[in-house]
Amino acid sequence: FSIEAVEYIDGGDDQTADARAKYKNDFPRRTARRMTHLGMMVGLCLQKMSVEKGVPIVYASAFAESASLEKFIDSFPQASPALFQSSIHPSAVEQALIPGKQAIDRFYPITSDTNLSGKALETCFLMREESVVLVGGEERGTWLCEHDLASRESFAFGLNLKRGKGGIGCISIDRSKPVDCDYYVSFPSFAKAIKRRKAIQMPSFALDAWIRIDWQ
């Protein structure tokens, strides 16, 4: 794949209310009120990459809407249906497409506790599509972090990919050496490598190969 566009958003220590204040001009007011922090960051990535209709979207997140999940759990025993809806794993991309009234065509949510970035990229290759968008990110939690059930940082990224060479970078398959089953890149480290346009490689067990990202 050639990398046609790349975006990275650092959510820092923002809470959802902080994010709404920061990004309020990027979304319709009524829409932003219902969006999560991760939903807004993913939405901005998709906006900036000008994703075309019909292009499949692969979405990667280990914990997704951590803050929303915490609020949903805290709402028991009167569980909130609205908080449940925004706490499910694929929520961020759905939120991002609603403002533009863009129907979800082919959408592939990916989650994992190890090698998440490698599994997301191998999904792009296995689909054999000419174009694909990979987005991902995390939303910082609070008390769930104590149980390793939430992310400790907020970020989102996006890659607009097309088959072939060129672009600002390249994602390729390398079968020149055996795949190391004990090696993987953490998801936050992968996102930061994207931000810094740093060369990186990760294993793909489905492809029995290494997946490499190189930049021009």
C-alpha cells in the first residue's frame, strides 16, 4: 500500500468536556453534545483525510470509549441506555460518520490485547481492496486504568491507503526472515511512530510475514 494521507491527534489529558470545547467548531453543535472524546478525535482524522464514500474502514482500538464505559458502569443500578450506546467498541467511527450523513458501507472493527496494530494492518491486506482507510485510537480512562481495563492516554490516528507505490510512505510485506512470535509493537507506540513518521515493523501471523512501514 502507498500511504496517501496520515493524521494524528493527541488527546493529552483532556476529558470529554474539554474535547467538546476544543473541537466544537468542527462538528454540528447538537452532534458534538452526544459524541465521545474518541469519537471526536476519530471524526477529525476522517474529516482531514477526506474519506471517499464506499471505501472500507478498518478501525482498531483495544479499549475504545473508556470514559463512556466508566460512566455506564457508574450508572448502575439505573443503567443508562445512552451511555451504553456510546460505550460499545465500534462507537467512535459511527459517531464520526453521522454528522456527514454518511452510511457505513464496509466497516471492520478490530480489537486485541497484543499486536493490535499488526492485526489491523493484516486485515487491510487480507481484504484485497484497492483503497482502504485505517483509523484507530484510545480514550483515556480513570478508575478502570487501575484494573488494566482502560487506556492511560488519549490519541487517534488515520491512514489513507491505496494499492501501489508512491505517496508519502509505503506499507509492505516482508517474508525475508522468520516471524518472531514473541515480538510486537504496543498500540500507543505504533500510533506515535505514525505521528513521527518513523519506520516500524510488526509481525503478521495470518500472513506469516512482517509488515513494514517506511516513509519517503
